[in-house]
Amino acid sequence: MMPIVTDTGFASDDLDMRFAAIDALPANGPLAVDLASDADLDPVLLRLPEIAVIRVAFPSFADGRGFSIARILRRAGFTGRLRAAGHLIADQYAMARRSGFDEVEIDEDLAVRQPEAEWRARADWRAYDYQRRLGRRPDLQTA
């Protein structure tokens, strides 16, 4: 069972849907879509209202295309569950959340190498963006 990382730490996958590639989805929803990091988003955007959850693959922690996919999907109006899956590391959790992901799916080996405490240390992802640190975004300042 792959651990799911959220702002509260590790959790079991509570999703009761099967993921499928966009070209292998049933005719009606709700749908759970698997996207590769190099996926053509046009077919996904056409069916966006039917899709309940999208899982975006990260084939390598050095491959940031998934972050761009998340931003595109959110800007296109996707309000469903957005999951990053694969080779992300705890240091990338804040970026994943800021780009629009709700959660990160990791494998058991990574969960052992980077335990829950390392992911939770990055759970306050809104507080540590570079613009706040530079003092450029007064609307982001906290009391």
C-alpha cells in the first residue's frame, strides 16, 4: 500500500476508484485519470467536469513537469482531487502544494528513507514561499 502524504502526515489511500489513462476511461464519470508527465492535456481538459481525481506521475524527482500540469489544471478550473505520484522527495512537498496538488503518493521505500516527520516539517507550505521571505507580498504576511 502506497502511503499518501497530506498536510497532516502519512495516511492510507481512501480513494475507492480505479485510475485509467484518459484514452481508456469509461464513457461517463466520476472518473479517476492517470497522467504521465508528458501527457497531452487537451483530452483531459475536454472532460474536466467529469473527472473526480487526477494522478500526475513524477518519473524522477528532477522532472518538474508535473508541477506545471497541476497549475494548468487548476487554472482551467479543475476543483477535484489532484495527486502527485512517484519520485518526489519531502523537500518538494511545499512546491507540490503551491502548484495545486492536494496530496502526494509515495512508495514504501521512500517513506522509510524520508519518514513522516520530514514531510510534516514542510506541511506549513503557505508560510515559506520566497516572496514572503523577501517581504514582497504584504498580503501574505501573518500576524
